[in-house]
Amino acid sequence: MGSALKIEALEFARGANVSVLATGSGAKRVNARVMQIVKVDDDFTVWYSTYGASDKISELKNDPRTCVIMSNYKVMTDLRFHGTTEIITDQKTKDRLWQDEWTRYYPKGKTDPNYTILKFTPGEVEFRNMNKYGMEAKKLK
Amino acid sequence: MGSALKIEALEFARGANVSVLATGSGAKRVNARVMQIVKVDDDFTVWYSTYGASDKISELKNDPRTCVIMSNYKVMTDLRFHGTTEIITDQKTKDRLWQDEWTRYYPKGKTDPNYTILKFTPGEVEFRNMNKYGMEAKKLK
């Protein structure tokens, strides 16, 4: 992986704020939703928080394979990831990622039973900056 | 469908420029990509152009069920559609939607065999404007 390109892609991911997380397989229809990004690790692991009773939880239990898109039309740049998403309920991780403003979603705070973490681990990372590199995506992983 | 809300959602869709189109089912993994929007009809039918040899074409032949997301983080607004996508190769439709700048993708112009139209017909439309209406999406269809 070209490390200058990796740094560029990582900066883009960390500035993205939101992503689209697509799930669904088997007999089920495909589904997707906009999700706020909590954290992006150096290896492009993406962390989200979600409500425990949401559709995506049952979809991920059925099939953890996920596609994640981060994009910014203004700079003609996007990232596409294929990987798997784990549902994390471990309190240590929940404490580590907790943000105080989330009490509006989880009134009981970091121990609220509905507060759930999703950990997306990418197997493939494709980065596209159309202004700089044209239509073709660069495979980073 | 509340018509004021429908107009608001339609304006948002027509200003979105791009969307994420998610495909894939059966044994296949879920896939998604950023796509430029060509046109949005009054009933939220969405028109795209695509290269005939792309992955999405084979995915859509396998299962036409599709989820489309349009979102703008700055205004905390998004649209989610569930529906089906048809692959259109009819020359009349291709002529009608053709844009001259596309010769960079399809050098032979509107009769280029790789120039293909996708027509997405939504069965469900969910509109969310978090600043105005909170976290809950409004079902428009």
C-alpha cells in the first residue's frame, strides 16, 4: 500500500463525519443507512455507535458482511470498504468510545442497555479522488 | 403523502448530485458505490448512466432489489429508498438522457454500446431532516 496515498485516504476518512453502511444478504433485501462515524483507526477499522434494537443489528447477525462508503462530492473523492461488522457490547469498549452528548440517544449513559458499538473491519479498501487520479479507484488493501 | 414534505424531499433529491446505490443478495456479498444522479422524476424515480461492463450490471441481473441513499451531512438530511433497478438499453431513452460531456466515458457518444441507463423505481421513500424533524425518518411512500 502506497503510504502517501494511505495517509491521504485516512485523512479523508477522518474528515468524513458520516458514511453509508450497507448490509443484507440471503433472501433479505439489501439495506443501507447514513451513520455518523465515531472513530477511524490507522488500519481503517471504523467504529460506530447504534441503538441495540435497530434493523441493522438483526441484519448483521444474519450476515456480518458489510460495504461502507464515505464520499464528498465537492472534492470528487470517495472511499469504499468491503469487510465485516461485529456487534460489540463489551463495557470496556463502550466506556472508551462514549461521548457525553449521546445521552440524548441513550438516557442511561454509557451503561444504557441500548447503547451498542459496531466495529467494522475492512478486508478491502478502495480510494478514489477523481480530480487527482481519474475515475479508477486505487486499491489500498 | 404530505405534499409539502414531498416537495421538500424532492428538492433535496434534485440538489443531491450523487447518491449511494447498494446492491447484492443471495450468496453474493453486499456492494455499494457512489453514483452521479442524472435525473429525479416527480415520483422519485431516479435515472443513472453506467458503463455496461460494470459489476453493478451483473449484480442487478442477479437481483434488481436496490437501496439508494442521498445525504447531506451539513444540513443533517437524508433520503433512503428501497426499490428495484432496471437496466435500460433502449435507444430512445438513451437519446433523451444523453449529456454531451459524457463522451469522456463513452467515446462513441449516445450510440456507444457501453452507454447504459439505470432506472431506479422506489417502492419505499424515507425522508429525514434531523434539524427540523428529529431522528425519526418520515415515510413518504
